[in-house]
Amino acid sequence: QKEVEQNSGPLSVPEGAIASLNCTYSDRGSQSFFWYRQYSGKSPELIMFIYSNGDKEDGRFTAQLNKASQYVSLLIRDSQPSDSATYLCAVKGWYGGSQGNLIFGKGTKLSVKP
Amino acid sequence: NAGVMQNPRHLVRRRGQEARLRCSPMKGHSHVYWYRQLPEEGLKFMVYLQKENIIDESGMPKERFSAEFPKEGPSILRIQQVVRGDSAAYFCASSRMGLGVETQYFGPGTRLLVL
């Protein structure tokens, strides 16, 4: 059973701080990793993906991947109240091609306090 | 540049009725995925389709649920004889065919309520 684990939170950070969201996965064959943001009552919105070990930065967001530890994280710098949402970690395995379904964690609820 | 479209956005059915959920992928996308999100639960994969083909239906319940993606028109997720446990948000995602990391973009979802 392939699993993706996230701390459900809520994670509360003050405005302007760094929010750190973590995710572990069980399948060593997983190839690519995604972070989605989901506001209450809305659909998931892709933030970024990563597939190589190390860091990947996109604006205020940094994704970090460590395949040896089966760990992926998302850092949000200069957190804003508008970042308050549930953050979903998703993992995709290797299906002999680039396509395939995503396996999601249950999400971490982030609250950024003004 | 329209995103993934789903309709209806909200659907109310009584137990035993049929529910039909529609999904039109983004322009240029030929892969469609259906996911279900139960209240307070994570997103769960149901089925993966390309035009006229079901590629992976390992997440689909064996009974009452079916999906199709015809050559023309939207993808349809059909739930027969709905039960209260089918109440959930159903999301469709689409991606384009190609090499490299494939990213899936989600539609707004259909919220199904079974009375």
C-alpha cells in the first residue's frame, strides 16, 4: 500500500514568518512530487513540483526533496494571511511513462496570523 | 485559456438515483483523472482515462461506478443507485501527453449530496 503522510496540523505561524510543511512517502519507486494548495471549499491548485534531490525555489516557495529519507518539504517564506489553506503533498510513481495517478496525503492546514 | 471545466458544480440526488458528473479537460490535454474527496479526508484516485480508453481504474469501486471519455465530448463519471456514502466532492484533473514531469490541473469539482 503506497502511502503519503503529512502532519494534519493546524500549523500556525505569524505573518512574515517561514512556514515549514513536511511530507513522507512509503514507495521508494516514487519519481515526482507535488505540492498543491486547497482553500476551504475549493479545488486543489498546483504550487510546484520537484523530482531531483535538493531544493527548488519558485518565488516565496521552496520545495526540498530527499529521496534517501523519502521526505519532501515545502517552505513558505514571508507568510501572508492569504497563504492560510490546506497544503496537499502528492506523489507519483513510475508507470513506464510520465503519466499516472497521484497519491495524496491528507494535507496540513496552515494558519497565518496577522 | 479555459481551465478544466466540471459540471454541475453541485448535485443533489436521493438514494437510488443516478448521478452523472462531467469533465472537460484543458485545451490540449488528452489525459483525464477522477479523484474523490470525502469530508475531512484526502483526495483518492478513482480512474485514469485517455480518449476512448480506460487506462487505470484501480481506485474505482467495483459496483455502481463507471467512467468514460468518448472521442467527442466530455469525460463522464457515472454513479448508479447512489447511497449516502457517495456524498463527496468529485474532482477531475487533466494533463497533456508528453515527456518529462506531467502536471495535473484540477477542475472546480462537483459536490454531490445524497439525501
